[in-house]
Amino acid sequence: MSQENVEVVRRIYDAVARRDGVTPFEVYAEDIVWDVSQARRAFLFTKPVYRGHEGVRQGWREWLSAFGEIDVEVEELTDAGDQVLAAIREREVGRGSGVPVETTHAAVWTLADGKVIQMQLFDDRQQALEAVGLRE
């Protein structure tokens, strides 16, 4: 099942790259937990944790409102059983400032029965590896 989980997460990032706001919600559980509390970028959000589809939509709106342009590149997807670790590079341009920003982060996606039940955002890969019980 774990390779299928990797493909589900890849499908989400492919949809984000296409600006497709429908496809990810086809694979998010109704009670998904969207946790940005461990990331420095948490200040861009009004809450550290969002719940359910509407919560995720709210989190996305808050993130998207900060930037005029966003490009997300998947550098690596690591199979960790019922979890998938994603290493991500982002390039963004501040909506108000016009300042370009490039950053990396890691996301841990937890799946059950082909649906994402949780996403946790981390500042670096090592934090994410520890969250899935792996070490370099």
C-alpha cells in the first residue's frame, strides 16, 4: 500500500502545480488535520492546526493571500509505510512587497485507506524524518 500512498501525495503536488483546487480534496479525508504548528511559516496562518476540508481551504487562502506568485517543486517523496515524507522547494513573490522568496520545507503526509488524514509541515527534512521514525 505504501507505493500507492506515494502516488496519492504526488497527485496532490501535481494538482497544486496546475493550480487545480479540486483534485486534492478527492484524496483528503473529511476530517483531515492540517498542521503547520512546527514550521516558521506558521505566522502566515491564523491557526496552527486546521481541521476538515473547510479548514484546509481556509489555510490555503491565508497562504495564497501572502504571495502573488507561488511555484512548488517536489524534490523527493519518501515512502514511510502509512506516511510519505515530501521534501519541497518553494519559490514565491510577496504579494505586497514584490520580494522573491525561496525556501525549502518538508511535509509528512499520513494516509489511511488511500485518503490523507493528516499533513504536518516542518522546516527541515531531519525534523520530518524524526516525525516518521526514521533517521539519516
